[in-house]
Amino acid sequence: MPLHPDLPFDDETPAAARALSVSDLTARLKQLVERGFGTLAVEGELSNCRQWSSGHLYFTLKDDYAQLRAVMFRTAAQRLKFRPADGMHVVARGRLGVYEAKGEYQIVCDVLEPHGLGALQLAFDQLKRRLQAEGLFDAARKRPLPPLPRRIGVVTSLDGAAVRDILRVLTQRHPTARVVVRPARVQGDGAALDLVRALRAIARVPELDVVIIGRGGGSAEDLWAFNDETLARAIVACPVPVISAVGHEVDFTIADFVADLRAATPSNAAELVVERADHVCARIRHAEHRLEALVGRAVARRQQAAERLDLKLHRWPALVVMRDRDRQELGMRLEHAIGDRLSRLAHRFEGARRRLERRDVRRVAAELRTRLVQADVRLRALAARHRMTADARVRELAGRLHSLSPLAVLGRGYAVCWDETRTSIIRSARRVQRGQAVRVTLADGELGCRIEDTWPTTESE
């Protein structure tokens, strides 16, 4: 690409004239880049994707060989139908520019689309997975519809055919039901928020039994308001069961998954809410017949019970006589039982008195004193015999000990020869030398001696 004609970079320009400040050079490059490239589309993989509190979205587009910084300002970012994330393959449409503060070129995106998959479908799949992971689609959370609601709420557009279909079916099947319609936009910008406000408003209606929210068929873009996360959570938070009736039978939205019941069409939703009047009348007649049968059986049982009571009433005088005879018989049996019991107690008392007399305290004390004296005599004799035996044993052991004592041996004229330190006994003449000092222990005292001569015993001797 040729240089811009305003740039003074020809060879004839002096070097001093070609010197530019960084700001000037960056400004000229910015003009060159922004004029040289118009609106363009760039395909790449998202990286370092971050959305700041200001609402601006910053990310990097990259492929195997290069990368490009990108920014999407808040106004454009608010129009995104999906959540950008690192690793997504996207197509960014916008204009190329230069961020002068850092001297970096970047693409300012106006539109960001998933590559190979529509943005609406990607946003739908992302929201569906997230809400399903939270358990908002679980069947255990869904509430049953009331059997015959008296007040029915409808959230839809007043301009569509859906509200007319719903009112027609409700009028045919349940003409006495009261229908409360809260109009709301069902497509276009702001429709989801309008549906949320309408649902929350109609939920505050007193004695409301059930709510129908929906619209007629249309394209995916037309039905997109019913894929809003805020609307899905408002349906879950509604205090009464909610029926979703969006589009035709083949159309599915997030509202269908979180609602307590999904209807194929708005008219089908009205059919699910109430049964036909003749069906209700048939159920009432059936319940009436069952009630009559139950009442008849209950009356028959009460009549039989009354007849039994009447028969007992006629037999009452005879029963009174029989009960009086039984009373007299029981009184006589009670008197005999009391007399027998008193006789047995008197006999036991007399036996206890005789045993107590035999156990006179003075006689028992005398017997105990006699036994105590006899025990003391036996104890003293036994102690004396044990003492004599012990004395004899001690004398015997003392004699044996004395006979084994080294002092007794010394008393017979023997002596014990020690070394000078008196630490070891000298048993052989070969262990001493002439002039060595020794100590000799006698039966009475010790001697300090010095060796003058030794005569060891020969082996032959």
C-alpha cells in the first residue's frame, strides 16, 4: 500500500524535517489505518475475554499465527444474545482503529457472532444448560394444577390471536370462571422485561389459582422474549402454577422448561386449565351417586344400632335383677375372703410372737458371753504353742548359723591372711614376696606383718 501523500518521507526531505513526535506519528498512523480500512469482519478464537463494570467488553482475537486486540462498547455489548467466553470461535464485525495511549491497533466491534452457529441458538443452549444445572427443570419442583380454578390469570398481548383463543375455550368449558388478563408485549426489544412486570403484577391478584403465559407462533426471533433468564426466574418464583403456551407444538422456549406445565398452543393451555362443563357435571353426578350410596349405608348402620339399643332397653328390668343378684353374691364372697385373710394374719402373728419369746435378749447375751470366754481360752493356748515352736526354731537356726560362721573357725586357731589394703585374701605363698606387708585376721583382732621368707608347697607334696 503506498504511503499517504501527507507524510513527508521522500528522500529529498532533510533528516531534521522528518523527525516527528510519538503522538504525531501515532495520530498519522491512526488516520492511515482508519481511512485505509472500512468496515470489516475478522474470524478468530476468543481469548482474555473480560467485561468490565462499565459494560464494555474487551477480548483478543487470535489464530495459530497472530492475535488482534478488540473492544466492544457497552451499547453494542448489551445487544449480544449469548455470553462470549474464552475458546469460542467467532466472527467480529466492526472497524479498525488505533488506541493512541498505548500505540496499539484494535478492532472496535459492532457485531459479534458465533462461527458456524447462530447467536440465538448458542444463547439458548447456554441458558438452558445453566438453568438445568440449578435444578429449575426438575419434575419434582413442578406444581400440579388446581382441579377447577375459580380465577385464572393470562399474560399475553391483546393484539394477538392467543388471547382470543384462550378466552373462547375458557368461556365454553368454564363460563363461571373469572379471567384476569394482564397485557404485555410478546416480541421486540423490551418485551422480556414487560412480560416479567406483567407476571409479577398478575401474581399479586387476590385468590388467583393459575396463570397462563404465552403467545402465538412465529420465528425464533419473534419468540425470543420467552428465552429470557429474568422471565424464567420470575416464572419459577410465581406463587401459583404457571402454564407456558408459546408458539406451536414444535416450538420450545426456556419458559416451557421452567413452567409447571407446557401447552402445545394457547388454546391447549386453556383446555388443560379447565375441563369441559359436561365433564365436570358428569363428575359431579358421579360424586352425587357415591355420596347417596355412602349416606344410605351410614343411615342403615345407624338404624341397626338403634334397633340393638331398643332391644337392650326392653331387657333392662331383667338385667337389673341379674345385676343385683350378682352384687349380693360378690358381697358374700368378699366377706368370706376378708375373714380368711384375717385368720391367716392372726396365725402368722401368733407364730412370730412365740419365736420372739424364745429369743430373749438376756439369755442370748449369756450364751454369747460363754462362747466368748471359751474362744479367748482357746486363742491364748494356741498363741502360747506357736510362741514355743517359734523359739525352738530360732534357737536351732542360730546354732546352725554359728557353726557356719567364719568367726567360729577362727576361734579354733585358724587365721585369715589379707593383702595390705585388705581387699583380697592371700591363699598361696607364691602370691607374696619378701618384705611385703600383709594383715592377718585372728579370732580376736588383727596383726600387721611383713614377709621374711616363703615356703611354697611343692606339687609332689
